[in-house]
Amino acid sequence: MREQQRELLSSFLKGLAVNKLALVSTAILCFFTLTALLAPLLIDPRSIEISPEKRYLPPSLEHPLGTDHMGRDILRQLLLGASDVFRMGLFVASIAITIGTLVGLFAGYAGGSMDRVLMTLTDTVILIPSFPLILILIATFRRMDVFSIGAISALTMWMGYARGMRARILQVREMPFVEALKGLGVGDARIILGEVLPLVSPYMIVEFVRMFRGGIFVIVGLAFLGVTPWSPYNWGTMLNIAYFQARSIFIPGGFWHWFSPLAAIVMLQWSLIEFSRYIEEVLIPRLKEYE
């Protein structure tokens, strides 16, 4: 196992030396990750003071991204918002990957009526438009906290992954070593946890990154629409304030107020797209294009 991990790490680093897009996206993702981890420890929210005399200042050494309509430092708000965005993205992705893994695993390994029931359920849920459903549920249950909204978002994201997981489990189930283990009396739980899941783990990792990206997109989008509980440093909330409240998009000096959170969202989404493609190349050898 350790030898395989060393080989994967070597392949990952080797690819970064050649694949420039992967290198840039990995660097951006590492930056945002470190920001999400360290910003709450290094930045005191109370230091982001309202200073009307400093409203709409351009970028400077004191305020690298300028100030907003209330004279608050934009960079500090973005850095604190990274923690909020990452936390919710991980929360959504964790729930979605768990549901999809269980459904795909049981459907593919058990087969028969279990497979038919689970895939019928999956096909039914996948037909429901996810974003409108989330909005309807939020409007119906008005006192939902942000984690409840994240859980609902996760319930709309697992279906495609579950079908892909089922297909891979069906392939692994037919391998000779699985039949051999069953013939030796090894239990299904031990086969699944010890042999089957490690073989499909590359697919799980790639899909987790994609669901993480999807979770961030949903949470930021809902915050921009103003339908989630108020979180002042969520990048979607910053965009909402800049567009709907401060109308900074129509003010010449307000460029950095709306552009900064938008640029952060685009950069993070792009880095996650490219990073997911790259780790797919590393973890699934037939997709490697740099060799």
C-alpha cells in the first residue's frame, strides 16, 4: 500500500512538472485552502471596521483590493469568506458522496431487486430540477439554517455519481478474485471494505472534488440571491451587497467591490475543474495525456 502511495505521489509531481494548467490550478487551490484554514486564526472580524471616510478607496498597500461602500477592507472580507465557502462545500460534498457511494455500492454488489429499487429511485430523483427544488424548500421552510440548506443541496447531487459507482461495482464484482474470496468463506462486508472500495476509490476521489465544486457553486449562488441565512463574508453575500444594496456595479469607484468576490469565485471554480481533470489523469492511467 505504501509503495502504491509513493508511486501515486511521484506520478502526481511528475505530471505537475509537465502539465502547466495542472500546476497553476493546484497552486491556486492550495492558496485558497491555506486561506480557508488560516484566515479565521489570523484575522479578527472586529478589525474590519466601518469607515465612511474610506469608502471606495482604490487598491493600495494598506488596502490591496481597495474598500467597499462602507470603507471596509475588501481583501480581509474575501479571506474570511474563504473559510465559510470551503466549510460548506466540504459539508455538501461529504453528504453527497456518502449517499451516492452507499446507493451505488448496494445496487451494484447486491444486484437483483435491490438494484432495481435503488436505480428506480435514482432515476426518479435525477429528473427533478435541483436548483428550483432547493429554492422551493427554502421558501417553504423559512427558518432553515445554512447546514440544513447544505444538506438539501447534497440530496440533489448524488444521483449521477451513484450510477457511475454502480457501473464500477458491477465490473469489480465479476472479477475472479471476488468469487475466490466468496468461495473461501470471506464475508461480504470484508470483501467490500477490504477489496472492492479500494479499487473504486480513485473514482470516489475525483467525484468528491467535483461535488465540492458543485457545493460551493450552490451555496454561493443561494447567498447571492439572498435566500440563505446572513453570512457577511460569504462571497455570494458580498456580491449581493455590491449589486443589490450598494449598487457598486454602477459606480466607477466601486469596481473592486463587485469584481473581487466574482474573481475569487471564478478562480476557485476554474482551479477545481482543472484539478479534478488532473487527478483523474493521475489516478486513472489510461487518461494520462502527458506521457
